Amino acid sequence: MADSPKLTEVFLNDVINAWKELAPTAQFAGLTLAQFEAKVKPSFDTRTEVSTLETQLSAARQSRKNADVVSNEDALNIVNGVRSAPGFGENSALYKAMGYIPKNERKSGLVRPSENKVTTLKAA
């Protein structure tokens, strides 16, 4: 028997199709073809349900992505408002609490490489 859901589906379809084509009136393991199809129907129904849910999940993720674009733009406008508001600005605790580095705490970014640094080359 198959291990993955996709392989299980293929296997079940192969069994049903072969049975329909080659021995539609025969009974195996005490079951007719119709009884077997009824017995494995929940497997197929669940696959349909999973497919529907995956489609809904994909649509919900796209909706979230679209909403996040608008939300991020609005949040950036709020941050810019804090930066320009009298009594707050780029050095305020509010600005820092919003996840930004206050202007007076920023490093210059200037990096001077050491002159005594020895570089080693790796042999290829």
C-alpha cells in the first residue's frame, strides 16, 4: 500500500478502475465493487474537502498580504507623524518603543579597517 496521500489516491483509483474493467460482477474479500466504492468514499470526500480548504487558505493568505500592504503604509504614516510631532520626534521613547533606533543612539556607521590585518589565501 502507498505511504503518501497522493499515492494512496492513485492506488485506490487503480484498484477501482481495474475492478470495473476486468471483473465488475466479482466479489473480493466479501465485498462487491459498489460496497468497496462506498467503503472508500470517505477517503475521496476528505481529499475534496482538503482541496477546498487549501484553496480557501490560499485566498486568505492573499487577502492578508493585500491587507498588510495597506496596514504597513498606515503604520509608516503614524511613525512619520511621531517623528515630526512636537514633543516626540526621532529621539522620543515612543519612537524607540515602535522599534526604531533614536537618532541620538545611532552609530555613525564609519568603519576604519585595521592596518595590521593579515589576510590569508586558501589554496584551491
